[in-house]
Amino acid sequence: MERARRWSPFLRTLAERHPDLVETFEQGGSDAALAMVDAGALPVAVGLRRARQRLALATALGDLSGELPLEEVTAALSDFADTAIHAALVQAIGERTPGEPVAGLTVLALGKLGSRELNYSSDVDLILLFDPDTLPRRARDEPGAAAVRLGRRLVELLQERTAEGYVARVDLRLRPSPEVTPIVLPVDAAISYYESSALQWERAAFIRARTCAGDVPLGERFLQEIRPFVWRRALDFGAIDDIRDISLRIRDHYAQGQEFGPGYDLKRGRGGIREAEFFTQVQQLVHGGREPALRAPATLDALAVLSASGRLDETQAAAIGHAYRALRTAEHRVQMIDDRQEHRLPTGEALEAVAKLGGHKDAAALLASLRPHVDAVGQSFDSLVRARTHQLSSDPDLLLRELEKMGWPQPAEAARRLADWRTGKARALRSPAARSAFEGMLPTLLPRIASAPDPQRALNRLSDVIDRMSSGLNFFRLLEARPQLADLLALILAQAPALADQLARRPTLLDGLIDESSLAELPDADTLTERFLHAARNDPLDTALDRIRRLVGERRFALGVQLIAATRDPIAIAEGYSALAEAAVRVIAAKVEDAFAEAHGRIAGADLAVVALGRFGGRALTHASDLDLVFLFEAPDGARSDGLRPLGSTDYFNRLASRIVAGLSVQTAAGPLYDVDTRLRPQGEQGMLAVSCEAFAAYQRSEAWTWEHLALCRARPLAGNADFQARVAALIRSILLEPRDAVKVRGDAAAMRLDMARHKPPSGPLDVKLGPGGLVDLEFTVHVLQLTTEVGLDPQLEVALDALAEAGLIDAQADPDLRLLTRFLVVLRLVGPGSAAEVPAPTRALVASLCGQEDWNALLAALDEARARIAARWQQVSGGTR
């Protein structure tokens, strides 16, 4: 109290006006003083002003005493502002339309009020929106004019200075085009503006937007509508550049070369409050579109979640947080002197007063306490201000020398390709901005391609990607801004044509690799199903199908990158492909069934199960696998659906199954999803797509061929009612446990394998699926043993082999052989979709490494040995002995 009275004229005056609050503070502390802040029964204009005085005194004393941390000071100031704004709006509406509720006009808080970090003496940044259908107004008033009258009265009640002072200074300039628009805008017009015409800096402004008063549901609807404008899944580094450049211009304008010291602008100088805020907001814009947990409005909260999620170094986040508290506290002390909205440290005796008000020995001590914080923020912000990478020379001789320094084996060919791109013939390079971003990206990407195993092939694929793009601006900016993405892109272009093709169709797939989460283990099928269902919960069917296609495409692309980047075992990748497909089947089946029921209703007591077979049933899909599916249903006899167009159960479920297949396989604007193979159903292509469990059981037990029972060994229900899935699984197991003639099973399997070899020969000597001693031979071996011994009846081959080996029915080396061939197949399907013989020499080292071998020759030797063992096992099993 002594410091407050001596060094702050403003606080001295407040203490004289409110001695009761001072006494309460001295006896009970800051919380007791804050509890005395109340507008009481006075008229709004007077009551709010007196309450504001008491709040200013109570928060200042809590601040100066150290009893209230910065967050509690700013929260108290912000909460009072919310209360005051709402009270003023109620008063304004009551004066024009007595008795009418507060509806149809909402007040949005931006800036520090939006994040509940209001300054000690600060403007409140507001946007006022109205709904013409619900706004209270007199009968003769036009809605727009009535809204403006209410807005003007609201501002007057808050900021008019009287003998009691003022409540809050109001700034309405953050609304769209403030120089030409009215102070209160129609909500639908505002939504349209932010969806189509808003400037980039407004994205950052809305990170901290919230509804603070008035019609709260109206405000929340508006914020929900514009959320995609603020938080974009596809990163826009041009927007981030714009935000960074705005802050640079602010720094240049206010700092003007000034060294830290007396006169330093705490808010807008280098290393100041605004740079701490902008640095934090840029990290949120980079990651918040995909991670909603990072969207915390308050700077300190945002730093905490960014650090906890690994998106910001813990030490750096802590340093910025400490600096933010110190700078904001110093700013508050400056404003406490005379209750002025001042952000500069004063000079001379005035600076001494600020220092001593805050308990420092003198101005030098205050400056010494702030300098490390200013330096820390300045250095962090400087890290955003990346220097533009030099452009590659357009002079042919200089360009060749630059490319040679990068290590290009054929610099002349690379130079020719660059010359073609620079003509701007590609659609992606027609705009000046795109060409500028392209030139900025080249010095980042080209050295990485030059060091790839096959630079020329990678360059050719980059050309394909660029030629297929409609717009490359953000793609190029992203590569320049994130060199680690350039490393991954070079790997994709050099080693994975399938991924390069995906990227050419959807360049935004690269956004998904922006952080480490893209290389994390894929969630299981249940978790993916929940996430996909949540993402498409409100979508009609066609929109849901497109959304699921995009989500699956992103995940499948990320799995492919994980594979070639060697961050996960190829077998884990195969399981990831399978989990992803399983979630897609479940969600699409559910969405299709809901849409189908709108026309045809549902059948009481009936269920449909989707059953996976083949590699899908065994959780061993590759990048290029199709899905083997069978549809089984059960329904009461004679049952019909209860919709407007009722159907009998057989027609109902066959038509539903057909639509599910179409939902999975028909190409839409979002691209293809999966090829679906339903030929393993009873009677094959001649049979019905969906069959009843009763008919399925009868067919399997009396008509099915041995090869159909072999296929059933990898059957796995994965979609439909959980209880029905369990019954289907039990039915399949009972069929597999039927008594069989072991000799006949072996003979039939051997004949079928020979027939397959004639009609579907291997594509080359290294076809590890269809060739002798390949995966098909191993699968036949396992399935024959399963059917003839009833051991290891699990659709996943690794699990089955473990049980068979434990029972002494197969040697323990069978599992490592399976894993080696599976790794080779999974890798080859991605890096070389043709035959193994076509694997280019530069790619062979990658394939060998991913299969756990030292080099290509070691891999070939290991494959030969494994295949010889597999062939011997098959010969033993098919020949009638164990």
C-alpha cells in the first residue's frame, strides 16, 4: 500500500475513494478485496464505473503484493469486462424495447479479452453481430438500423467518461472492412465474408475469439461456422508467412533499431509481448487444424499444450512463458501509474517510479530483470523469420555448376528440366506467386533428390507430380518451410511410384507428414472406426463416402511413407493396412445401411455381417491388396422391412450388400478406395451376393469344395452387430471342425495348387506369392494342417503357425520364413508394383534393408533358403505325410 500510494497517482486516488476495500485488503488479502467488487443496486452506468474502480484497486494490490499471479489478474479483469458488456447490452435493449430478452445480438471478444488475458488498462476488441429474425426492435425499425442503435448505446454505456470514470474502451475495428461497414453486422453476411474474403491475419485473430455477451447460441453458431476458416487441415504456409510479415512490420515500425532500455515498447518491440503471442499462434496454426487440443486461446495455456504434445520444445516453451509473465506484469505496472493504455517503458524519473512501484530497487534493476526475457522471445521469434533460400541461377553455365555441386549425376538433364518448368507451362506454375514459391523450394529439394538412389527417376516423378497439380503454391511453400519433408519427398519420388502417384492426385497429402505423429503407430481398427464415425457423423452418405476416402487415403499414404522410411516393420505396416481397411468397411457399411433404411426401413430381428477372407481376413494386406468379402445375414422367416418401400429379407440384404460394395469400390471425386472381390461366396459369381447363415451352413457342409474350406480358414467377421458377428464366427469354426477325410483334403489341395499354377503362373523367378515355395504354398500347407488336425484354427497365419509348431505339426522355422516372404511382398507391392525382377538396382538396397538383410545378394540367398523349406513342407503335407 505504501508503494501504491507513493508511486501511482491513480492508485492513490482509488485508495482515498475506497478506504473500505483498502482495509479489507490489509486484513483479509487479495481474494477478500476482489470479493468486494460489485456494481450493487446502482444504475448500470454508475454501478459499473464504481465496480471498475474497485476492481482496478483490488487487482493492482493483488498484483503488487504477489498474491495474485498474472493469470488470476487477467482473468478477473476479463470476467468483469464480460459482465459489464452483458449488463450494458441488457440496458441498451431495455431502453429501446422494454421487457424484451437479450436475443438476436451477440458480442464476440477477440484479442486479450477473447483469451481472458485482458490488460490492466486495455481496450476490449469486440465484433457485434445480429440476426434480423430474432433481434428485439420496435415495429417501425429496420433490423440493420435497430442493431446499429443498440451497438452505439452499448459502446456509450461502456466508454463514456463521467465523474465516475469509464468502464472500458471499446475497439470495433477488427470487424470485416471497418472503414465501410456498420458497427453491427448481419451474422450470415459475416459468415460469408470469413468463408470467402477474409485476410490471412484474421485467422490468427480468431484463434482467441469467443462469445462474451449477448445471444450466446448465436455467437457459438457463428464461431462453429467459421471454424474451418481458422483451423485448416491443409497447411497454408503463405498464411503463416503473412502473419510473420505483419509482426515484422510491427517490429520495424515500433522498434526502429532501438536497443532494449528506457522507452522500450513492451508490447510491440523486438522480443516483446506481441512476438511471444505471434510465435505461439504460428505453432497453433501449423498443428491445430489436425489437433484440436492445441487450440487453447490464452498464450500461457497454448504454450503448455504445445509443450505437452511435443509440438514445442519444453525448454523453449517455458522460456517464452516466463518471459510473457514478466513482460505482461511490467506492462501492468506501467499502466497502473495513471490508468493509461501505455505499453512503453517510460524514461527518466517516470521509469524509476515504475520500478519502485513494482518493488525493484531502481530502474536499472527492473531493466536487468526484463532483458533476458526480451532476448529469449526475440530469439524464438527470429527462428520464424527464415531467410529466403537463394534461387538457383538461370544462367546455364552457373546452373550446371550449382547442380554439379549438389552431386547430380546428369546435371545437364536436370538443367533442361528446370528450364522447362521455368517457362510456366505447367498449370501449377502459371502464377507469379507459385513460380516464386517454386524457386524458393528448389534449393531445398534438389540436393536431396541428387543424393537419392536414382536421381533421374525421382526427377521424372517430380515432373509428373508438378504436371498433374492444379495449384502448387502451398505445396512449394511447405517444402521450403519444412526441409525434413523434402527428405521424405525425395525418398517417395525415388523409391515409391505408388505414393508419388497418390501425391500427384492429392498434393495436400504432404501436409499429413508435417510432424512426428504421421510416423507414429497406427491406432487399432476399433479406434479408427470411432474416429471415422465421429468425423462423418453428420454427413449425408455421398459426403461421408468422400470424407472416409480422404481419411483412409491420408492414413494409407502415411503407412506407405512409414514403410519406405523404415520407421516400422513391414509386417506391422501390413497389419496397419488391414486395420485401416477394417475401419473403412465398418464405417461405410454403417453409413450405407442408415441411408438404405431411409427408403426401405429395417427388418426387426435381422442382422448382416461382413466377413473378411484371404489376406484381409489374415490381417496381412499390402498397399495394393483388394478386399475378399462375404456377406451373411439372418432374419425371421417371411420377414419384411418396415420402410416406405418394404423388401423381403433376401432382396433387402442382397441390395444392401451391393451398395456396401459400391460404397467401398466406386471411384468418387475423392479418388478410389478399395477393389472388392466377392467370388469366395457360395456358388461364386453365380451365387447371391448375400446369403443367410442357414443357407451358408448348408452349402458349406454339403456342397462346398475342399478349396472353399481352405479359404474359410482365414475367414473373420469384422462388421455388423457384435452378437451376430460372434455367432458367425462360431458357425465358421463349427464348419472347420467338421470331420474330414485327411487323405482327400491333401489330394484335393494338391490338385488345386497344380491347377492354380497352370492358370495363374508366377510373374517371375522372385514372385514370392505364386512361385514355387512362395506364400501360397505356405498358406496351403497351414490350411491343410488346420483342416486335418483341427489345430491352430486362427485366420492370422502367424498365430496358426505358433499353435502348429507347439503341437509339433510344423517346424519352428516356418514362422520366420513366413515373415521374410511377407516383408518382401509388402515392400515390393509399394516400391515396385511390377515383378521382383524389375526392381531397379538403386532400390534393391532399400528392399534388402527393409527385409532385415545386409544387401540384395544376402536377401536373395535368404529368400532361396526360405522358399526351399516352404516347398519341402508343402511337398510333405500334400504328399500325405506329416
